[in-house]
Amino acid sequence: MTELKRTPLFPVYKQYGEPRIIDFGGWELPVQFYGIQKEHEAVRQRAGLFDVSHMGEVMVEGQGAEAYLQRLTTNDVTRLQDGQAQYSLMCYEDGGIVDDLLVYRLAASAFMLVINASNTENDLAWMKRQLAGDEAVKLTDISRQTALLALQGPAAASILSTLTKEPVEALRSFAFLPDIEVGGVRALVSRTGYTGEDGFELYINASDAQALWARLSEAGEPSGLIVCGLGARDTLRFEARLPLYGQELSSAVSPLEASLGKFVKLDKGGFIGREALARQKEAGIPRKLVGIEMIDRGIPRSHYPVYADDRQIGEVTSGTQSPTLKRNLGLALIDAAFALPGTEVWVEIRGKRLKASVVPTPFYKRD
């Protein structure tokens, strides 16, 4: 039996009673500390602190770094300036998704990629294969020595400001400060997140994780900050229609089908998967990721079949009762012909087909 990996913050979890711990992509991680509903509401209304140190980080350096990433990813890396980040994807030649990721530009010849924990080894192997013997690019996996904390919610900026002299409140979305002091710890601080709320992600040395976690928790206590697990992270990202690899995204799904076309720059020049994606766009995207709301009583769950005209047209990728909206909602990948909002569909739940309707997304969007 393979031993599960643990983040540098694993010893801290026991400070919060008896959190529910699960195997998540080979990592021993908390689903919840106080309950998913309570943690979800804290992030929507005040602030939450997440340990996401299981994510992978890879440095891409050298004179050929920008050209390499331009060929490797779907977004346009040349639009980035130092101190800016962008969401992007890596694709196979057939247009299927290798992974989704964040690209941070540290300098003209230095970038950091943040990739999914369960895909880190596969992604790194894929990236190495695409080097094609190019000695102008160096890849370094820094995942093990890097910890990542996510401070999310309306109070995140004011909480973080109490621990640093740097103007973090002035940071724009997807901008970052590469090396500042926060609570006595050096950190790369990025105004990014995976909750649909304002917030920050802090990349630090793994050895500093417990100290900064304690200082952020203490600083946030007057604002109602609580620590949060994977369960709330999932319901928060779901309401904001942020995709999850293995559910909305996979090697069998293209970014265009996943409704991520704005992150695919077909006009930037050649990149891996471009020809397949261009053909798909020209021929008509066969499937689309849509929102659905249950009309009959039931909760749509991942992989539940979706029907229309008495035939299966796709399946649910994620679904739950929305903690914020109190509605039974799902994301579903279905035939494009049925993707128009208002279209009636049926979701098979425990052998029974229940009525639902295609609805606009995101389900939740902050003011």
C-alpha cells in the first residue's frame, strides 16, 4: 500500500478537534474542520484559510522559457508582464486537456507554474517530453519545498494588511508581489484563488508554513476567519463555476467543450493541440459544459446520466445543493444542441429520471 503524502501543516490539523481526513490524489488532507456549510459561509461572508500545499509548483527558466511556454500552453504568455499571472491549460495534440494551471511571470526568463496535485508527476513528465532537447530551458520541481496557503473572502485583504507593510490591498486580480515579508515570513503573494471570492495565495518555504498559518489565524480571528477544508473549497469553486480536473476537465474533454475558450488563443501562433482545437471550433463544438438546476426533488452528482428526447446526451460533472443559494445545482457536459438556457433535461438519480433545466452560470458571482 502506497503511503499517503502529507503537507507541512498536517501536524496542525489536530488543533481543530477531529477534522475529517481523506485520501485526496495520494495526499492525506482535511475535508472539513467545523463543517462544510459553516466553512463555506465563512468564506462568502468573512474569511477562510486553506492549506493547499499539495499543489505542484514548477520553475521554468532560461532564455527559451517564454517561447517554450507559448508552445506548451493555450493562453498567450507574451501578454504577461513581471508580477502578473494568468490562467491557462496544457493540451495533448488531439485537444484533450493535460491539466489546467497558473503561469506566474517572475522575469523575462523565469516563470513559475502551479499545477494540480494529482497531476504533478504526469505534468512534469509531459513538460520534459516537450523540451525536444532544448538546452535553453530548465525545469525544476519545487513542490516539496513550497507550501501554499490560501486566504479567501471579503475580509482577506484587511486581514493580510495587518501582517505586512506592503500594499497588498492595491494588488489587482492575477497580480503578485514576488518576495515580501508577511508575519515575519518571506512570501510570494498573489491575488488569486479558487473560491469565487476576493483573496490571496501565499507561496512560502515549507519550513515556514506552520508559523505563518498561526499568524494568519490569529490576525483573522477578530474578522471571523476560520480554517477550511477541501469540502468547502469544492462547493465554493462549484458555485463560481471554476473547473476541477478529473470532473469538468480531462484528457477526453477539450477546453472549448469545457467553455474555457477565452483562455485558448488560436491567433497567437502554434501551440500543442492548436490544430485540433481550430478544427473543432470550425466544425462546431460538439459538447458544452452547462449549468443545470433540478426542478424535481433530487441532487445531481458527478457521473449521473443526463437525458433529453429519451436518449442520453451527457452526464453531470459536479453537483450539490448550493450552500449559498439553497438550490440543487449541477454542472453537466452535454450535447451542444441542448445547451441553451431554459432547455428541459432529465437527470437519472438512483434509477429514476428527474426533471431539470439548463441555467446560466456561474451560479454565484460576487459583487
